[in-house]
Amino acid sequence: MFLNEKACRIIIALNQLEEANITRLARIARANVGHTSNTILKAMLMGYVEQYKRNRETIVRLTREGREIANLLQEALRKIEETGNTPS
């Protein structure tokens, strides 16, 4: 499993953006570009993310299964934060 809190926030951010390049996604998720790129690569290998080229730019977006996972992650993080047990 590749998910830690930061990776979860990257996947959730991509779900909210619908599609983005890695730089924009990293900025929104408050993560560095290298970590974001590695997380997206792992998610692609698991079938949660797909990428395509728009002109010279590489765009990523969640697959249907990726959107389902992102929604579950968002709900889980919300519940954790509600109880005050934020992961470190």
C-alpha cells in the first residue's frame, strides 16, 4: 500500500481538481513535486490514475476506481480529524 497522509491528500486534491499537471497538483496538495510525482506513478500502477498529453503538458486524472478510493479517503480523513486524532 502506498498511502500515507500526504499521499491521501494528493489523491483527494486530484479528485477535487478532476485533472491537473503534477506541478499544480503538488501546489494544491501542499506537497513537493517529487513526492507528488512518485505518488501518482504508484497510483497509476494500481489503476487509480491515468495520464494523457495535452499539447506538451502531461495531465493526470483519476480513473473511476480512483475517484471511489479518493472519496473513501476523504471521508476517512474527515472522521479522523473530527475525533481529534490527526495522524502525525
